[in-house]
Amino acid sequence: MPASRVINFGPGPSALPQSVLEKATQGLLNFNETGIGIAEISHRSKEFVAFLSNIESLIRTQLDVPSTHSILFTQGGGTGQFSAVVLNLLARHRLLYPELTADERVMDYILTGSWSEKAFQEAGRLGGARVNVALDARKYSKDGVSFDNVPPHGEYAFSPAPAFIYYCENETVDGVQFSADPSAQTSFPFARLPRERSGLLPLVGDHSSSFMSRPIPHLGEHAVIFAGAQKNLGPAGLTVLIVRHDCLVDVDAAAKLGAAPVPLSLSYKTLADSKSLYNTPSMLPIYITGLVLERMQELGGLTYFEALNKKKAEKVYAAIRSGEERGVFQGKVQDGSGSWMNVVFNVLGDGAESRFLTGAEEAGMKGLKGHRSVGGIRVSLYNAITESDTDKLVGYMKNFVSEAGAQAFGVKFSC
Ligand SMILES: Cc1ncc(COP(=O)(O)O)c(C=O)c1O
């Protein structure tokens, strides 16, 4: 690693593998032996079209996406999907149940953190249906106002027949994630979800900050899964969608029945019909994402990354627990709800947090400051963070705890 590069524990945009970045610089000059750089070549050239189709296969194979679902590429980030999901799924619902009033049409939101809350607000803003909070995890938090947990399965109150049920798999700001253990009460409550008359689940998941970090449980039952690329996959600018075929609906036909008009650039059917090339896509982010996915495949795909990510998170949580025993750190998330991707904790004592951050920077580790809305420390452990990067941070945390303990000891004896 060149001396100027540090370990980037930032929450996104986030670290990318060094080998990928080096390869990408070649592609900027000459994409796949075309003699034209990736930022210059036509998105309709056969080389780019083949590259995009290979990215689709790499995702399909590694995540085991069934043939009932299309994989689509778009722009606008997770935030764009907060709106697109509402527009497309309400159009679908209108086509299925044109007779319902706005009050009888319901969107169920599960609130486990700041990002699901933001999506919920956007749904309320767009209107067209009633918004039901199926769960607000803040009610089960230690202080009654923060997002610090995934509540047990019995606490969800779903509508009998919602147009869709929305959740965020990993809450990047709050460090809360559904458990990977399906028997845990903090796992996603798949068995409790209301189904449609057809037996299908109208389930929508924001997987932005955990996409491609571990397998997605019940993937084939989802209506829509979306993810911005800028955590585990590549640069910002690319959004990946996995959409079940019955959700690729004619939005203009739905509008004729009274649904809100949908901009064509947000319509899932338009994207699918044009093979994600309705308009010019984000070529460079797509290219880098392709290189990341190729590397993932070579390393063993999600089996490799799931084991690695679990191990990294366990190491950081163990370091937090030993800091807690010495009164130096305080974990922010309740047991069983801690994210593998974004681990959050406080450093206790006046000025201690800023000493922690300054010391980390001096040791070559950046991006550890918590989100401005919640403060504290946030360690983002996306796929490009290696076990040795994690070990370096854990070593620093241990030293920080010992030094803080020694200082406290010194103060006691000098009194
Ligand atoms: C879980 C989650 N959802 C949505 C977003 C919003 O993504 P974007 O900034 O790409 O719109 C983020 C951004 O960090 C996120 O972490």
C-alpha cells in the first residue's frame, strides 16, 4: 500500500480493494482492449453491453437470484428508491385492486433506524395510500427515543393486506441489523408477514449497506430489493435493483385507473424492457462494480465474505465489551441487533472521543466518526476492509483502553 493511503473505515462512499482500483485505472485509458476508456465509450457498444450482462450474472450466481426476478441497474441511489418503490408498487396495487380508496390502500413500514424512517417520510409525502407503522423500534430502546434494537417477532403489527411491506436490512447510521440467525427473535419476521391472495409477499428491502456482504434470507420471496453501490460494491452513482416479475407493471395503465403518474426513468418495467439502458447509465461506477464482483467471485463469493465479515464484526464487538468492562467504551446497540457492517459505540469521558479519533488518524485509520445525528464512533467493516485492517483497529482499541485505565489508576493514587 502506498504510504499516502490509510485504512478507510468510512460508512460510504467507502473503501474499495486496492487491486480493483489499480485495474480500474487501466480501464479508464483502455476499456477491455477497445482502445477507448470506460468513461468515453458508448453505453450501447457491444463491449459495454457484454460487461453489464456479466455483472448481472455475477450478482445472480453469487446471491442465488432466481429466474423469477430481474436484476436492474439505475441511478439516484437509495434515496431515489424511497420514491420509486412507492410509485411502482402503488401502480401495481392499483392494477390489482382498482376499486380501493386511498384510505383502504396501505403501505406498511418497519422502522428500525434513520434510513427506514426517511423512506417512511417519503412515502407519507408522496401519498396515494395510508402509511402504517408496523413497528417502531424506538419504543423498545433503552432511552425510548433512539434506534438501538430489533424488537422480537411478536411486536410487529402488520396490516391485513398492505400494498407493500418495507424494511431496511442494515441501518447504516444506527448500527442496527436484523440477525443472520433465523431462529433469533431479532431476525426478520418472515413467518409473520401478511401474504397476498395469490400467496405472494409484497416485501421491499433496502439492502444498501449490507448488499453482497452475506446471503439474503428468503430472497426469492421479495418483491423488490435495492442497494446503492457505494458500500460493498463500488463508487456512488450505481443503484442495483432485484425486482420480482409481477412488479414490472405498466405504470401508464395504472395511471389511467387513478394511480400517480410515474416518471419513466423510475419505472421498473421501463428499466427491465430496456435492459437497464433506457438512458445513459453510470459507466465508471458500473465498471468498478464489475471488477469488485469479479474479485469476489475469485475469492469464493458470499461464502467467503460472510465468514470474513462475521469474524471482523465479532472481533470489534469483543474489543468494545472489554472496553466496557473497564468503563472506557459503551456499546450503543442492544445484544442480538448489532450490525456486522457498521459497529457503533461511545468513548466515555470528557474529550475521550476526540482523543480516540485523533489517535486513530495518527495511526493511519480514518472515517471512524459517527453520523452527525447520533455522534459517537462508527466502524464500517464493508467487504474491502480486510481482517488485518480490523486487527489493526482492534489493537488500537485495546491500547486505548489500557492507557485510559492506567490514567484512571494514576488519578486515583494522586488524590
Ligand atoms: C441503508 C441506506 N439506505 C439508503 C441510503 C441513501 O442512499 P443514497 O445516498 O445513495 O441515496 C443510505 C446511505 O447511506 C443507506 O445507508
